[in-house]
Amino acid sequence: MEVKAKMPGKVMAINVNVGDAVTKGQRIIVLEAMKMETPLPSPCDGTVADIKVVAGGKVNPGQVLMVIE
């Protein structure tokens, strides 16, 4: 499953690594938008297959941040 950005912003933190097991609702990425930090939860249980962004990078709405299998 692709985890996508819902808003433009900056990646403040990536809380998981490729190969990590995650559970639905677990905080996986923190984005900053309009001076507010917004944690993004995992949409499903699974394993992090790929991380497409880096901390400090900018993201656009709809951009794929991470893939969870």
C-alpha cells in the first residue's frame, strides 16, 4: 500500500526503516505544514518495503512517501 502526502509540507521525521514491521495507526512519518507538525499513521499492518522521501525534504499533495506491504 502506498502512503501518500495529503498536503504540501516538509518531512520532519521518518520514524521507521525499510524492513520494519508496522501496525495500523502507528506513527510512521511526521510532516510540517503551515508551522504545524502532523503525524501520519500507518494505514495498515505490514512491513515497510520502500521509503521514497528523506527527512528535511519537501513533499507535494499525492506524492508517495512510503510503501507498506
